[in-house]
Amino acid sequence: MPQRTVVVASGVGLHARPAALFSQEAAKAPAAVVLTAASGRSANAASILGVLSLGIDHGERVTLSSEGEGADAALDALVAMLQRDLDLE
């Protein structure tokens, strides 16, 4: 199963607007993407409520995983997103 680990760059972490943008992009992925916080808790990355429930802060290391056709490309796109400050977009 492909997976990527990344540090969240958004100044407020994955809360409110950054979480919504991230979840919308994850929903476009051809396969389900799982977001795992440093705490070990996981959620469907396409679920805004799931992402918010993880309480991911700025600078936190998270892991994204997915399986199936197109998983690598989807994970790469989501990692690139998390490496930017989504509050500035």
C-alpha cells in the first residue's frame, strides 16, 4: 500500500479552510485516502469532519495512504498540498 509522510505547513494546521480544501482534493482521488495523525488516529481524508476530528496542528507529521490505481499520483498531489500554507490560497 503506497503511503507518504509529510509535515503540515498550514499555519493553523488542518482546521477550517485548509481542512476543507484538503478534503475536497482527497475526494477527487480515484481511491480512498486515509489520513493518519501523529497520535495514530486515522480518518478518511475525503471527510471534512473526519479530518477536523484528528485535530492536526501546524508542524505535525501526518501519513497519507491509499491503495489501487492512481494511488501514487493522488498521494503525491495531496502531499504537495499539505506542504503549502493553505490559509494563503
